[in-house]
Amino acid sequence: MLIPALGISQTKNVISSFRVTPKADKVVEFEKALAAHAQKYHSGDWKWRVFEVQTGPDYGAFHVSEGPASWEAMDSRGDISAEHILDWNKNVMPLTTGAGTSTYSQYNADMSTAQLTDYTDKIVINHIYPKPGMLAAATDITKKLKKVWAANNESVAVYSVIASGEPQIVTVTRLKGGLKELDPTAKKPIAERYNAVYGNGAWDEYLKISNESIDRRWSEILFLRADLSSK
């Protein structure tokens, strides 16, 4: 009797996301089909927020986030209807360049300055890949950035990628003020801001641990496409 109660109490902090790229000559048709699918089949815990990738190696792709939901809710979701699957396979997938990528990500409240659902229309995603055996160290230095973000009113949500390829930490900076927040005059250099929180020389130590624990990282800008998202 306790198992259902435990399941219901699970936190809705899991985001399922995928990326697909439309064929160059089918963008208009793809957008129409994607919007129709999202608005017909995805609501509640399964609603979609659709972003268009503006920069980086995935430029031109569409990033679709579903949720948030709990792991228990995903277990109890059941089979997706045949009609749902047919609509996707017949009307959307043929307009793309391939299967794309798919991930599960779990929101980390203790590392974030932004609430999970405190969304914005423009975001910067930073993908951080720890070296083998260095996930804990990479997580620790990312966690220390929270005080720096908070001191400068930066809205950042942090996620751990779960069972979806290489271990990865993802930070999503939500640009409440728009792209002007990226201008160098909008805030002091990160080294100066970090030292202001943790003391002189702290940034040098951060860089040392970062070099030891992180294999690589890359960033991208995404814009929300509300017209393609769930209503």
C-alpha cells in the first residue's frame, strides 16, 4: 500500500528532450506538422516547449522539451496511442534529416538560481562534459557558481543528463532581459565576479580544477517558438 504513495510524492523535475533538423526544402511543412502534433497530443505533464537553435553545431535544429514530470509518472504513462505514433511517423519524421538526438535531464534545485518552470523566451545552453571519473569534481565547481550567479541576479537552471550518452552537466541561462544580457558591459568579467564572492585567487583555483575535471564544453543560443509549442 505504501508504493503508490511513494510514487505520487515524487518530484516533477525530469525533462525529456529531443532534437530534430528539418530538411532544407521542407522547413515550412515541418513547422506546420510539428505544431499540429504538439497541440493535439501533448498537454499537462507531456506538454512541449519548442525552441529553435540559433547558434552552434546544431544551428537550424529544433529542440523540443517535454515536461516536467516525475520518473514515476513516466513509468505509469502507458503506451502512446497508435494514432499518436502514426501522426509523428507519417506527418513529421519524413520532413526531417533523421532520428536526431534524445535525452533525459533532471533539474538540480541546489545548483540553480532559477526555478524549474521560471521560463524565458531566449536561453543560452552550456554543455559540460566531465573527464572519466571526474563527475563529482565537475559537479562541485559548477555548484560553487550558484553564489556567483545569485550575486549578479543571473537566472540559471542546472540539469544532470541521465542515461543519455556521455555524463553531462547542462546549465541553462535564462535571459530575462534578452540578448543584451550577453553584452560585456552588462556585468563584470566572470573572474572578477567569482573573486568577489570567494576571495582573491579563487578564480585561479576554479580554473585549475576545471582543467583537471572537465574534458570539453560548448554553448549555444536558443529562441522559444511559442507558435510551435503546446497550447
